[in-house]
Amino acid sequence: MLEFESALKKEIKQIKDKNYISRFLPDIAGQIRYTGKVLAVGLTYDRQTKQHCCLIETLREAM
């Protein structure tokens, strides 16, 4: 389970580093495109054991 946690944290970090949340921020004209909660979701799956884990982190609360 510890290796899952490490992989999940890396996935969430990658989402933050690549600034994917910028798609949900106001555009240049200041127009808001999305006002709901923005989540980062990391998923891992072990094909041998068929076990999966997920980590969900809120990047922005609903406006």
C-alpha cells in the first residue's frame, strides 16, 4: 500500500506542476468558464492483485 501512496502523490504533484487548473480559471477577458469545485484525482491499479487506490485533492472550492 505504501508504493501506491507514493505513486498517487506523484500523480497529484504532476497535475499541479503542469497547471491543469488553469483551464478552469477566468480567461484573459476575465470571463469565468467554470464555477464548480476543481479536483485533482490520482488513480493506481495493480494488475496482479487487482487492487486499486485513489487520492482526491481539492484544488479550488466552488465559487
